Amino acid sequence: MRDVIVMGAGGGGAVIAKELAERGLDVLVLEAGPRHADPEQEWRHFENEANNILTGYFRWGPADRTKPAWLRETPQNSMMWQLSGVGGTTQHYYGNSPRALPGTFMGYDGADKDAYDVDHVFPFAYEDLIPYYEWVEHTLPVQTAAMGTKEERFFRGADGMGLSVNTSKDVSGDSFRPQENAILQPGGNAGRTTDADKLVYPKATGCTFCGYCFQGCMQPLEAPRNLKAKRSTDNSYIPMALTADCWGRGGQAVQLLTDAFVTNLGTTTEGSDTVARTVTWRVGATGEEVTEEAQVVVMAGGCTETPRLWLNSGLPNDNDWVGRGYTDHFFDWVIGEFDEYTGSSKGVGSSARVDFPGRGGLENVGLPPGLQGFSNGFSDGGIAGFYDNLHPHAAAGADTHGRLAGNEFAAMASNVDNLLNVLVITDDDVEAQNRVTLSQAYPADEHGPIPKVTFRHRQRSARTHANREFLAGKAAELLRAAGAIRVHRIDWPPLILHVQSTMRMGLSADNSVCDESGETRAVKRLFIGDNSVLANGLGGPNPTLTTQAVATRTAEKIFQRYFDGDPWVVGGDPLSSIDGVVTKAVLETGRCAAGPPPKGGPGGSLGPGELPTTGATSLPLTVGVAALAAHEIIRVRTRTAQD
Amino acid sequence: MLLSRRMFLARVGTTTVAASALAAMPGLLGRRFDAAYAQGVDLIAQTYAGLAAFWWPGDDDYSVAQGEVANGPGAVAANAGVHLAAALDQFVPAPDDLGSNDDTLPLSQVVAGSLNTTASTVNPAALAGTFQSPYANLAYADKAEVWRVLEEDTQNLDSSGFPEPLANATGVLQFVFGVLPGFVQFFGFVEIDVFDPSTRKLTSRPVGWDHAQYAVGMGTTLPEGWDEFLGYYQDRRAVNGSDGTGEAFA
């Protein structure tokens, strides 16, 4: 029996896996998507090749790109932009690593305490999370972002609005600042040339300002995997997890299986408790089903797949909060046209932000032209100049509202490097109506009934709408202060990208799934390790850092509660993922690169069609097997094992 | 005020609603309709070209026909409509009982049908024109009106009283017609039309790159980095937490 099985190698699961492997536990990580072992060979800078949501190498779908993407039902104008594969959606993120707003935590007593979603706060104090933030900030590491032209323009606008500069990692008032980013600062030739020969490691270190953060990070070329600029977990926590036996700390390397889609979580009974025991996954390349047992199971498939798996496994849902409370920061998008250079297509995706505690925030976003086009056409506000899609009087200080079409679009898109985009990140309320259920309209796929993600965005709370309108107005104000000659508010529908709180931890058992440790209330030895465990939308800050801090805290709880271990964070000594001993292990073991990996055992990294050599049991594949059927098989097997 | 079912169906057309719902609910489909799809290729291709011209016009025939033109190539030249149709046909995996789960359903003809049906109600004269596609025959403002009907009027459709799975029709229409413009404008500016899968290189520079003045001087390749580093705001390279402990482990 494994010590721990972690389902999902994304932003949160990779953290728990690394932390527990470092403590010497036997950890198996299952990832539904591809390994991405050799980015410099597998990836390109081309936008469609990377991010076509149906066929790109970053899609929610199987590793085999000749097969169709996996479908989710979204019964409203909206889009989910997530991906499968090692790194998860940190492959898309810009490394933005702000801490949450203190007002979203238990016991906050600031003057603005009533400005937040006070009914859904974290079940512990902000101060309690600080040591875990610091641990993650050092491990990734998180650094103050370097500046390019688009950031200079953004700061000019924020300063012109009369906002002050925040020189802390914590937020206490309306202010602007460079992002705290999980992106290595540029060194050597990085950021100083376009000459490819000079941008190879070690002539260049850290961020080369290539501008393709949304397409994964393989810069600088020839750098060891753990020294790539962006600290997505494929470049940071996973290399550490795969080499945890090499640093002289008593660790044990994890075993990583890709192309392994978990379809069922089986339970047993201990006294009066329902307890997690088995995990069943489907091997994508062969269709074979495999089951393993573990002492502790961690669900980390994300805000949509984690509740889907829960529901497909028939686990208890007595308070009906599994899948509810989905927050997404109810984004909006405001574009400024300039008659001067902004460098919008170059550099880190976002390196500047404004925080408005109790409202949310703004950040600059630079894009290549395809995504720039998409960001204009994706709207819930109709077509500028023709109709407002029943959202009147919504320009919020901009010159236009809704999508641009025809020659107005052609003019806006005529120079991508004269644009400045502002992303509106709303402090949105946890609302039961925004949720994940199982689709009734679409048939099940090979992994069981598919998820249905419902956002009733026109019916969101008054506070959420007010915050969004306030921020859209501030975005227009910032762009004008920065020198924009024309401002367009697109009025996005839900772009489900910052995702939180569908398996939320909370103070009350009436409206939460997990307790303060991240363990589910209904099933013991089962923990949630991804964004879905967050209690709320954090007040607007990008969620990954807080997910990783909470995941670190959860790993400690697992180690203490079920493995008689001691906590390690407070007073501990974290190892940075860019430390020389990690680099040495990455290079010497070859576990993080393409080519023949060690098979089977710890430190191994198995791909499509390959099965682990220890612990797993193959089950015959039943044609058309549904998750519920698989669930029954597992229950039978579990009882047999106990007998 | 909710639009009545009768008013809605008259406006959008029963065929549109039913077809869209059916396309999105493959459990209702008893068979594939490849033959019908093949017969409608010209009509469908023209519909998507007319759609592309609306969202990003150029100097092509479809832009001229709608009365909104621009100098140089636009989305039609970039074949954005072709790639949108292909994407729609890759979107919904076929259910297992209709064949291999690796197949997908041809959604593009259903969407084209919706556009053309609605176009003929917005302006019946569009049934006769340069193109087989009524939508492609519309003037620019009428094309915008088609979008308004499909996107705005469907918000007022209360389909919840329909039996399952038609109760989902409103959501399907909102999703499909909400996201299509973004995809057209994405495909117009990416490399998809000039990408050679066998070499994973470009055969020429994408139309959209030139229009957007993207990576000027780089030809068909993209650089590994830019000379864009301006330093650090106020020369500050690191910050601490408010309690001064942010660099505790540094």
C-alpha cells in the first residue's frame, strides 16, 4: 500500500507530493495529461500550436493529440481555459504570486473588515498562513518583477491616478506595485538582446522577455529544467519531487504516472468513519484500468475535475456543497490604444498590478496577436455601436463597450505593440448557484459522466457586480492617465481561468466540504490539495501562491495526523528549487528530461501505456464502463481485501 | 420580460433552435449526417467566409459584398472562417453508441444553418444574392443584427419548460454565439493557416502578424527573447512582508 496517492500534478498537487516525498513518504502522483518532458523539442512559440483549446499541446485533453479534447458542458456564454499535463494550468500562468487579502481570513479586524465576503472566510487567521507563504516564496522562488515598457506605461497610469506604491508583500490599502512573480529575474544577456545565440543558458539566465508565458516556459534554452525562468510546477516542484532522494535530507523520490486519468475513489469503513482507501485510474493509451491502495489520498485535479470525481465516485454530499461556491474573479478586460510604443507582446505576461482591498485588483497583461484578437471577441456586452446584449450603460468610462468588429477592430488590432491591456480581477462572492454538477445533456465519456459548470453571471451578488463595475472604471481611468488615446471595455463573460472554492474549507460544516486542515469532513484520510479547497476568491489576488501555501500546510497536517511526523515549516529550512543541489540532482539523474527514465519505482516517470511495477492491480476493461460501474467494482474489491 | 416561446421561435426559427440543441446533445442523434454535410460544403464555406469578413474585413469579395472593406488582407485571406468551421467540427466528441469515441460531430453545418436561417428573417432579400449563403449576402449592419438576434434575444428565451434535453437550448445558444467571435479573431492572427505539421515550421508569414505589426523583421520565426528589459521600478529588486519577514529564508 502506498503512503500517499496524489491525483493531479498541477499547481497544488505537485506541492503536496514534493513536501511529503521530502519527508520520506512513498508518494505516487497520477496525472491525466501529458508529461511535457522535453519542452524544447515538443513546444513551439506559435499560439495555435500551443493554445488551440481543441488541438493544441496545452488543452484539456489526452496526450495523444489525434484524439478529441475532453468535453465539459458550460451552459452559458463562457469559456474554461485549463489544461491537462504536468504543471497543470501553471503552464498558462504568468507566475503572478500575490498573497491573499487579510480580510478574507478568520479573525480579521481591520477598519475595512465588512468590505469582504464575510460569510465565507478562511477557517484560520491570515497570520497563520504567513510562514507557509514564506516557505513557498523561497522554494519557487518568488521575486520582484523586472520592468519592460508596458509596465512603465502601467505605472505611469497608476501614479497618475494618485495611487501610492506598495513596497510590501502584504496589501493594506489601495496601491500599485510590480508583481511578485514566480519568474527568475533576468541575468546575463536575458532581456538585452534578440540574438538567439546569446540567449542560451548560461549566457542568459532567468526571463528572456520572450513574451510567451501563456505557452509554457522553456527559457533560457539549454537551461536545466529546474532553472527555466517561469516557476510553473513542471519547472519547480516536480523536478524537486522526482529527485527528493538526492539532497541528503532523507527524502524518497515520487513516482509520476502520466496519461493516467483517475475515474474512481474507493472507500472503506473504520469505526464510524468513511475512509479513503483506493484510487482507480484509466491508462489513456490502452484503456486499461488500474487500482492501488493508499493510506492517504489527495485530490488535486482542479476546481472542476475534483468535484466531478467526487460525484462520480458516489461519495457523501450531505450538505450539497460539493461543487458549489465556484469563484472565478469575474474577470473583465479593458484595452487602451496608444500612439506610442507599449511593447505589449514582449516580456512577462504581467508584471504590474493595482490592489483595491475589498474590491479586487487590476493587472497589466501583454499578449501576442492571436490572444489579443480573442480577448476582444470574447464578450458579454454585444457589439460596440450595435447592441449591448442587455447590459446598458456599461462603458464605465471607456469609449466603447462590447466587442469591436469590422474596421474598428481592424484599427485597434493594427499594432499589437501600441496596446495596453488591463485585466479586471474582481473580489467575487462565494455563491451556491455557481457550481459543478454532472451533465445530464451530454453522454458520459470514457472517464464517466462529464462535468457541467454553471455560472449565473448575470445574477451574481450585488457586491460582486459593484466591485466589477468599480474596477472597470478604474481600469479606464488608469489607461487614460497612462496616455491611451482610446479605451475599450470588452465586458467579458466568465473566463474560467482563476478558479477557486468548489471544495472549499470553511468555518461551518453547513457550507463547506473541508475542515481547516484540508481534510474532507465526510471522508477521512482524504484531502483536497488544489484551488478548490480555498475558502473564497482571496479578495482578488491570483490564486496559485495561496493554493501552494495552503497545500504546504495541508502536507504538514497529513504528516502529523497520519504518519506521526512533526511539522517542519515554522523554524524550518526550505530548499529553493533553484539550489545547486537540486540542479545537480536534475542533471545527474536525468529524471526530468526526455529519454529513458528509470522505470517503475520511485523517481520513475512513466508515460502512455506504461504501468508501475509495484503495488498496482490491473482490472479488465469493460467496454463502455461508466464511473458508477467502476465504483461498484472497487467497493467489491475493497470488501474482499478486508475479508 | 421573457420573450414568449412563440415569438422566439418565429424570430430565430424552429430549425435553428432544434438543430443547435440537437447538435449539442448527441445522445439524441440516431445517426451521423455526413452526406448532408457534404452537399452543403459551398454554402457552409461561404457562410464562414461571410462571418470572417464581418469580424475582420479586408479587400476580399465578402468584405466588398457587406460594404465594410479595408485595405489589404483580412480574416478571409487568413482563412479564419475555414479554421473556425474545422474547430466546430472537432468540438463535440461523438458518444460511444454512435461509433468510435475518437470521432466528433459536425457542428459547423448546424451553426451555419443558424446564421443563414436568421439572416433570411433579418432581411429576406438575402436569400438571393452573390452567394449561396444568405448570411454572406447581408450588409454589414444586417450581419450585426443577426448576431444581436442570436445572442441578445436568446437571453430572453425561457427554455426551462422544454423537456430535457431541450431545456438546455438557451445555454447552448448563449455559449456558441458568445464564443465564436473570439475564435474568429484568434484564428485570424495566429499561424494556423501557414503551419506545416510535418516540419512544424511556417510556410509563409501569417496574414495577421503583418497586420498587427507583430515580430517585425523576424520572418517566419519568432525570437527566444527581446531586448525589452528596463530595470526595476524605483530600483527595488525585493520586498518583505509587512512584518519584515518576507526574506526570512533568503
